[in-house]
Amino acid sequence: MAEVPAEVVTRLKEQFSDRSLHQVEKFDPEDVSVTYTFVMTGPTRDELDKFEQDMLATDKLADRLDKKNAIRTAATVAALAQIRWPDRDECKRIFGLHPEMVYSFAHDLRRFAGDNFETRTKKL
């Protein structure tokens, strides 16, 4: 995994001390030389609610292309709201090269909000 500059990590930890901070690497499994590193914060409850509302609103769209575009827009907005590094222009450039990449951030967003917790049980 590519290293994020230490000064960036320090600044973001100070700026977002109340949130989780994650280094995320997106890569093409068929060509691992195509790799991008991002730093994201976990979403707040309001940010997660906004993303979920945007996703639910797509259910009302009848046209499949409109629905796909609305889902992509919701995923892009949610990703950009949490990506703290690189800057927005660079993220938009990357998303322009790989427009389907934004969908993978929706999964990350949910994990960072706590969806990655598992249950351990013990029979008593």
C-alpha cells in the first residue's frame, strides 16, 4: 500500500479527531500497477443518512439509465464527502478515468460506519 505523507496524516488526525480515519487503496486486480490511495473519514450519522436517502430516492426512478446515473451520483457525492486526500480535483480526475470505482466507496462508507462488525456467540 502506498504511503500517505506523514504530515497529511497528522493534519487529518488533528482536523478530524472525533472520527475514524482510513487509508484506502483501490487497485485493478488485473493490473496492480493501476493503484490509487485515498484517505477517508468515517461518516457521521447525518452523512450516512444523506447517502441512504439519496440511494432510496433512486427507487422512484422508472428509467433504468436515470436510476443508474442517480446511484452513481449518490455514490460519488458520498465518496467525495469522506475522501480527505487527495484533493477533490484529483479524485474527480480519477473518477473520470474509472467511473465505476465510486460504487466501491459505498461499501467502504458502510464499513467505516460500523457495518463491518461481526457477532461472536457462545453457547451457554
